[in-house]
Amino acid sequence: MAKLNLYLCVSGANRGFDYFDSFVIACGTSEEAKNTGPLGDKINTSEPMINTPWTNNPLDVTVTELGRAANNVEKGVICASFNAEV
């Protein structure tokens, strides 16, 4: 199994409610983290911003490496912060 890093991905592109503002992902590179959405899907750059709870532009994503993942951690999103309207 390839060594994975943990990354914090933050986007301020969406404001208000019913959107994700951040997530933590285990993956190989910061570039991979930047191009992944909080549901584990690849960012769709052709999707209008109004129709997505995450940014459609990887340039809106700030990625911070948190460290090396433990050997038993699988690749993918670990947790995400979603702001729901009450």
C-alpha cells in the first residue's frame, strides 16, 4: 500500500448555508487533495457554482499537509464540515 498523507482542504468560495467549507483527506499528493471534493469525487470545473456545495475551481482550495497517515488508513475523505441551513 502506498504511503498516504493527511491534508486539510479549505474553501471560502461558498458562503451562507448548505455548503462544505473544509474537509480532511488521506491521499498521495496535495495536488490530488486540491482536485478532490468533500464527498471524495473529482472537482467538476464545468459545474456552475450555484449548483454545487463545494467550489468548482481548484484554485479556490487551500491545502495544508497535516502529516503522514497511519498504515491502516485508506485513501479518501476522513471527515468534512458541512454548514446546513436550520
